[in-house]
Amino acid sequence: AKQKVGLLFGGCSGEHEVSITSARAIASALQQDENKTKYEVLPVYIDKNGTWQSSNLAQQVLESGEPLLLTEKRKTTVVKEDNNNLAVTGFSSLTPSEQNFSYSEIDVWFPILHGPNGEDGTVQGLLSLMNVPFVGSGVLGSALGMDKIAMKMAFTQAGLPQVKYVAVNRSQVYSSPCIFPKLCDDIEAKLDYPCFVKPANLGSSVGIAKVRSRGELEEALDNAASYDRRIVVEAGVTAREVECAVLGNDNPKVSVVGEITFESDFYDYETKYTEGAAQLHIPADLSPDVVTKIQEMATQAFIAVDAAGLSRVDFFYVEETGEVFINEINTLPGFTATSMYPQLWAATGVSFPQLVDNLIGFAVERYNENN
Ligand code: ATP
Ligand code: MG
Ligand code: MG
Ligand code: MG
């Protein structure tokens, strides 16, 4: 019998649309080559309100690529059925008995949710409680991979070189007018301009600012605090941006190294999602020893946060000095056909359909080892 893959996508984060595009690419890969005889896709769409849609609505989003517009008319509600199944009601064209499936039918879950409420361990906690195999990192790896402050601590412990940084709490930013200047003084004492202000738990460069003065620092801290309780301020480096893909569980494999170039000041949201704004160079033009160093650091980072299945590790390479700093790990990186992660594997000899097949294999392997 075919393995039923619960493709979980959408989600309540700023990366909802990216998740839909990733899910479409994965669904199509599950219907290609050998995969089509092995797998059946059961789509589960989490709309922007956080409602789980395991019906023809999910199929509709998967096919059209358009997020569901929750107008009054289409408003849906989730009801708990007696068989522990969530069904969607209130949508006129829906006949739940015909179009819904039971979550218990799903053999393996493939969560492809980016950012908070998906990449951060919350969904992974739910799937762990359900005691089912799922693709990617568990609770710990996901949480450490999402929170940039906790991630940096894990990397420091593993001896991975990073840029200098200061961890800030929202309460310090919203503190009295005599404490806030002290916070900025402390940051200025530790870091030079330009520096980067980031909400600790986001992705796609949302809420990130490059600041060059005290005024910009104050403004950026205030803005980052609107996104997250935890904020990180980092020393800015002038460097090439290179990335490496990791695949596997306890003995993961690494891909070739890729580079991103762009005209903009940094790799911000607009550059990431405007077609043609950024160029991927795979493999990057680097000496073999720099490549080896980056690949080793990528493996160490993967192990340091207890990642599983897949991760994309991002680095800064300072050509003048030969230094390599780790920037971050992303435990559920963008997974569209043109995303860096699958492109790195394609260049390493693993096609998109093979990659998806491997990931499901690693999910089942990890589950079996832990049960
Ligand atoms: P992703 O979409 O990869 O998850 P993210 O939102 O987690 O991204 P970062 O990767 O931390 O954000 O930073 C986004 C971009 O900002 C980097 O790719 C880089 O262009 C720039 N940047 C971040 N930190 C620094 C730094 N310390 N020095 C120089 N540039 C930086
Ligand atoms: Mg990130
Ligand atoms: Mg990310
Ligand atoms: Mg990044």
C-alpha cells in the first residue's frame, strides 16, 4: 500500500505564502518518478487564522497556490468529531463525510511551515504527542534553530565562530527613559556601527534592520520589540553570504556550498522575494579548503542544535581574512523548486523528488529509533 503523507502547510506566520509554494513543489515531487507508486498526498492546510483544513479546501489551495481568503461567506469552523478527527464545517460546497480524511490515516507527516508556529517546535510538539513520524527536527532542534539567542549559545558551546552580539529583552526596550539610553550605551560599548537588530524568532529578514547611528539603533530596537520579546543586536560584517544544506539524522550528509549575491544593502525581505533581485551561485566559487571548512561547520551546527532531517546553514565568509562566521541554521528552509536548499542538493546529485523521498525515509527512521 502507498504511504500516506500528511503535507502540512500554510500556517500563521509571515511566511504563509512561501509555505504554500514549498508545499506545491513537494506535492508535485511526490507524484513524480518512483514516488508516485510509493506515496499518496493528504494535504492539510493551516489558514492564516490558524484553522486546520483537511478537506477539499486544502486541495484547492494546493492546486491554485492562492491562500484562502477568509471572507464572511467562506468562514469556516473546526469541529471535533467523535473519531478524534477534525472536520471543517460551514463551507457551503463542502460535504465533510466525502472530502475529509481522518488524521489517523496519515503514515508520516511533512510539515512545511516556515517561521513561528511551524519551524519553532510548536507543531513538532503536537506531532510528537500524536506519536507519528514527521519530517525534520523535533521540539528541541526546532526551538534552538528558531531562537537566534539560544542558537548562538548552542553554537558558542560547540566552538563555532560567530560575530559579536548583545541579547536584549523587550522589557529593556520599553523601560523607563533613563534605562533605555543605558541599554543603547551598553550596545555601543560592545559593538561598532553598522550593526544588525533582529527579532530573535523570525525568518525571511522580517523585522531586521541595519543601523548606522544611535537614532537608527533606537528606532530598530523599538521596531524589533514589536515582533518579539527577544531581540539580538549583532556586529555587522562585510562578507560573502554562503549557505550549505544538511540532510540526514545522526550522521548527516552535506551538500556543495552555494552563494547569494544581490545589489541591495543586505539580504532583506524584498530581495528574498522579488524575482531577479538575488542570484544564487551553485557551487560557489571558493577554494576547496574553505568549502571543507564550511561543510564541517554546517555539520557541527546541525549537531549543536540537535537538528534532524534537513537544515540550511548560513555563513559569512570574509574573503580578505579567510574568516568564516556562522550566521544561523534554518531547520525548515524555503523548499520551492527554486529555493537554495533543493538547488544545493540538485547540484550535489540528489534530485528534488529523491530529496523528498529521502526526507520521508529519515523521518520514519528517526521515529523507529525512538519508539
Ligand atoms: P532566513 O530567511 O534565512 O531565515 P533570517 O530572517 O533568519 O533569514 P538572518 O539570516 O539572520 O535573518 O539575516 C538576514 C540577512 O541580513 C542576512 O542574510 C544578511 O544579508 C544580513 N545580515 C544579518 N546579520 C548580519 C551581520 N551580522 N552582518 C552582516 N549582514 C548581516
Ligand atoms: Mg533564519
Ligand atoms: Mg528562516
Ligand atoms: Mg538567513
